[in-house]
Amino acid sequence: MDLVNELGELALATRLKRLSERLSQDVSKIYGESDADFEAKYYLILELLHREKLLGITEISDSLQLSHPAVVQFVDQLLKRSLIRVSTDKKDARRRLVSLSAGGKKLLQQIAPVLEVIREENRKWINEASHDILEILGELEKALDERSMYQRVKIRLL
């Protein structure tokens, strides 16, 4: 018995998280078997910094729609691995500015071939389904932007 599948809509968040964890674990195995000392959870921040060059913690948080504490934790971990540099904003000493280090740039170049294969295999896997999950996720996210699940449930319980 798979209670999560059986519960259907009641376990939607758990089912999405479970799928996410399966994908992350598989990708992490690939990185673990490669020469790159890399964890998949760091990719989004590194890619964002590669594209934007220099960002504050809040900007990273907003761009990736991650909590501020989660971004601070990732930044601290990436700093320990020497993949990023952190400096203080000259205009606002409370603001930390984050950029890729030379090591971070090198790592992104090193994993680029792996990322391309992951992209291709994700595309193939998505095409195996009867509907485009990326399109559906976009629609669901837009609907939650318009009215959160909290708002939807709360109004029904009033």
C-alpha cells in the first residue's frame, strides 16, 4: 500500500516533495560519482550568480523564491567550500553581496557537460508523460500566486 498515492489530493505536497527528493538523490549520485565535489542543492544559487554576477541575499531569495534563512544557510555552506565570495555593500554595511569565486566558476564549467545530459534526460522523461508537467506546474503556481492555498481553505472554513 502506498498511503501517499491513496490519499490523492490530501497528500499532494508530500507527493511533490517525494518526487523532488527522488530526482535530487539521483542527480546527487551522478555528481558523487564524478570528479566534481558538488551537491545539486547548490546549483540554482551558483547559476543565478553566474548570470547576475553580484547579488544581495534578499535578491537571491526573491529571485529563487526561497526563504531568507535558507539562502543564508546555502551562502554560508558555499562560502566554506570557497565557491563564492561575500563582501559588504559599501552603501549599506548590513547588506552582504555575493558573487562567484574563481573556484565556483571553474566548478560550473566542470559540471556543464553533466548539466546538459541532465537537461536532455529531463526533457525526454517529461515527454514520456501524457501532459507537459512544466506547463502544468506553471499554471498551478500562477493560480497560487493569485490565491494561496491558505486563502482557498480559510474562506471555505469561515
